[in-house]
Amino acid sequence: MAPLSVYCSETLGSEGQGGALHLALLADLEPAFQAIDSGGREARLEAVLALGALGEKCPERSIPALCQCWGGWHTAEAAFQSLKRICSPGPEVLSMFLTASPHFYAHEFGVKAALYLGSDSPQVFASIVTGVEQNSSFCLDAFKELLPAADLPQTIQLLLGGSLFKDRSGSSVDCLGQALALVNERDHAGLMEGLLAYLDPTQPAWVLARASAWAAELAQGEEETLVQALLAALGHVSGDDLLKVAQSLVRVSEGSRLQALEALCAELKKDATSCRFREVILEETRQLAVPDEVQVLKPLLSFIEKAEPILKTADSNWAPVTGTMKLLDQLDQTSRSFFQKAIRHLTRILARLCLAAPTWWERPKAPERLVRLARDHGGAEHETLVQLCEGFKCQNDLLRHQCRRTFAVIPKKAPELANLLLLGLIKSEEFSWTKEAAMRALDLSAKGLEGLEPDQKEDIKASLLQAAEEPFLRCLALSLLMPFAKDEGVRNAALKYSEESDVYVQREALRVLAEDVVPFDCLVRSLQSQERDNVLLGLEALARSELSSEYSEYRQQELSALLAPLLTHRSEEVALSAAQALGRMTGEGKSSAAAALRPRGIWPETRPAVLQARREALQSLA
């Protein structure tokens, strides 16, 4: 008998008495159906057990009610046992079961019930295959049980015609893979024929990729028909789908490795290929390629040659470019010609990218990369330097500075030609800003001048003297003429420009003159300057020129008169240097120097260092 509690109505009276037992309902299943529909866990379980005892009286309602219980872990097994008690296998019962539970394959005991009621039913088998596609382990167990008696062509059609090639999302297919492997053991030819139908070029790319992967997984050796189908599919896929087809092709036929590599390298060069996928292609190529294969080296070099547009679009594209260079370095082991060509092309590309104007908030990375590339591979060629010089002609200050700085620091294969290139700009260019950039980029260090012929040095000197005639360039030209400071023509020009009203020009002219004896008139102008740096420079020049005939004893008194006001200069450094200079006076200048050094005036000197310098100067004079 069914548990009596199923037939109890828990209606509490006002005095708290328990529910009454309705014996008249013992043959009525309606309470059991209601408990399954809306009862609690215990009530549902008792209802399932009740249907197991009485449900055969009304199978058309009992079977659907029991099928509602497959999802409850506490009722599923009981529902299966009750179903077995009230039903025997047969077409009519199976039909009621499938109508009530069309998705029985989603539940373990639903599958067991289906196998009990109709293990030989094609509809049951098809539903179990659907469960296998959904990665159901209990459906896979049922599939293994039914496979020996199953129709293999129909089974292949079910496995391949389901979600495998209809659902692109491609959820986990572990169980489906095991099922295909089982079928492959029984009918390899039939299964491969079915897969080849999905390798037709008219299929979507993702279908081709998935079919190729499964075909490679299930292939038994190198099958010519499959190889030809995969080769044909290579031309109809791109991106990740291409990668899968190429990997499948190499897996099936090692002899088709080059065709797969050529397809991957062609994808590398496409504008639409993403940065991420280019890196994936390079890694796959690294694994598949062998050294010195021209079929691989050529497309890799071609990618570098055409890399400029992708480098302009986004800085992240630099990663696949450097990856390609590393791969070329690895694969081009004998001739090295492809790698060297790639370096030259990439260097020129980066030089052109240096012409992109920087901003205050973002600095292009091309200059830094160009310098690093040149440093790693023997220096920049002349063509690269010519490209950088194009930036000197731009009116954008930031761009000119960027190109000039890059030109100055980049290692050069022929350093002696760099100065000659810049000299040509200084001579021929019309605009002062171009000449200025070229002049600042000149390497006039001892090492830079070492490789030049005497006539080339003379040419540089003459060009700088000519540039000094332009007011905008005068100060810079004088500073660059320092290596030629003892040349008579240079000193004459410096002496002339030392009379300029521009204090900066005065300073640079005095620097040039200070390399030798400074003319007295020029020194006077310097010591009387309002600019601290000019005064200091004059004092330094005086210290170096004191022994010359121009500063003989008859000039000493004049010098003392010039130096005396500097003792109270606002700059402590100037006051110190003036005191030291006065301490070196001789002849007629000694007395006036001593008078200037002695404390006097309303505002006495209070700076300790200056006072000490004065005392030491007085001792020297004494």
C-alpha cells in the first residue's frame, strides 16, 4: 500500500488538533499528482512511492508525473524504480514516455528509463547521441552499450549532423570525441567520408577548421583524399581557422609542411591580420620551419619590407615585427642575405617613422628603436642618415629636435660621411632652422674630426664662418668654431662679434678668443658687462693671458681700476675671482690693487669667502 500520509489533509482546527485521514481517497491518485506538482521534498518522495504502488491504474498520468522527478536527486532513482513497477517495455508506453520526457538525455535516470523502455528504439538512440554531443558521461555510457547493435551509417550521420557542425560556440566535446573514436574503430572509411563532406570549400570557414581538426584526429596515416581536401581548404580560410587547417594538414601529411607554412606566411602579410594572430603565426612557423628554406624566408622578408603601414597604425604592431626579425635571424643561417636585407629595410622604415611629429605628452618610440637596431647590427647606413636629415627641414621644433638627437646618438657605419652630409645642408639649405639643426648635429669632437681630410676640416670651418654672418645662427656658429679657435680667420671673426650688443654672442666670441691671448679691448668689454657669466669668462681669460706682452706692467693700473668695482659684485664667485686677480697685480698696479682690497666704504664686505680672498690677495701684494 502507499504511505497513508499522502492521503492526509493537514487542516488544523482552532484548538490545534491534527489533520483527519480521508480513507475514501485511498484509491484516488489525485493527491499524489498534486504533491509531485507542488509538494515539498518529503511529500514528493512519498507521492513517487505511492505511484509505484498504484500508478498502473492510470499510466497516462503516472508516467508524465514520474518524468517530472528526473531533476531531483532525492526523487530521480525512486521515480525510475516506480516506473519499472508500473510499466513494461512496449511501443505504447515508450511513446508516452518520450512525449512526457523529450529531453530525458539530460538526466541519468531518464536515460536509464529510456533504455529500459526501448533500448532498440531509433528515437531513443538519437536522443542519447544528442546527450553525447552535450558532453554527458552517462549518455556516453549508454552509447557504448547500444553501439554494437546500432546502424553505423545512421550513427555517423547522427554524430556529424548534430551540433558538431551547427553550433559554432564549440562547447566541450570530450564525450563526442570518444564516441567518434569508437565509431572510427568500426567504420573508418564511412566516418572519413562523412567528415570529407564537411571539408567542401563551400562550407563556412569555422566548419572547415573543425572538420579538419577531427579528420586529422581520426586519420589513420597519410590519406591522399584527406590531404587534397585539406590543401583545398587552406585557400578558403583565414585567421584562427587557417591555423587549425594548417596544423591538421601537417599532422596528416608531413610532406605538406611547406604548403602549410606558405599559407601561414601569406596570412602574416595581410593588413587585416591582428597583432595577436601574427605572433601566433610566427610561433607556429618557428615550430614548423627548418633553417634556410627560401619558401619561408622570402615571405618573412616581404613582411618586413611592407611593415611601415602597420607600424604607423599602432605601436603594439612592433611585437610581430621584432618577432619576424628574430625568426629570420634563426632561420637564415647560411647566406644571412635575407636577414641583412630585413635589417636594412627595417632601419629605413624606422628612420621614416622618426619623421612623425612628437607631442609634449607622447614621445614616439621609433627613434629609440632605430638607435638600438643600428647599435646591434653594426651601425646605420648612409641612406638612414639621409632620411633623418629630412626631419631637419620641418618647421616643427619638436620634430627637428627628435631627428637631430637621433642623428647625433645613432651609431654610424661611416661616421666621416655624416659630417659631410650635414655640411651639405648647411651650405645649400635656405631656411635657418634647417641649418641650425644640421649645425647642432655636427660631430666636432676630436674623434669626429679625426677621420676628416684637411680640406674637409677647412670646408667645415668656412661653412661655420659663413653661417655666423646670419644673426640667428651667430651664437651657435661661434660655439661650434671652438676646435678652430687658434685659426686667424676664426679669431678675427670672434673679435668682430665680441662687439655685438647680444650678450650671448659676446660670450661665445670671448670663449673662442679665450683659447689664446684675449685682446685687451675685448677683455675690458667683458669685465664691464652686466652679465655675470661674461664677467667670469673675462676673469678666466685674464688669468690665462696675464703673462703675455699685451698685459705688461703698464696695463696693470688699468686692470686694477677695472677689477676694483668687481670686488662688490653681487655674485660671490665674481668677487672672489676679482680679489684673486688683484692679488696678482705687479708694477704700478700693486698700489691701486692694495687700496681696492683694503676695507672701506659705508657698506663693508661681510661675505666670509670674499673677506678671506681679500686678505690672501693683500698678503700676496705685500
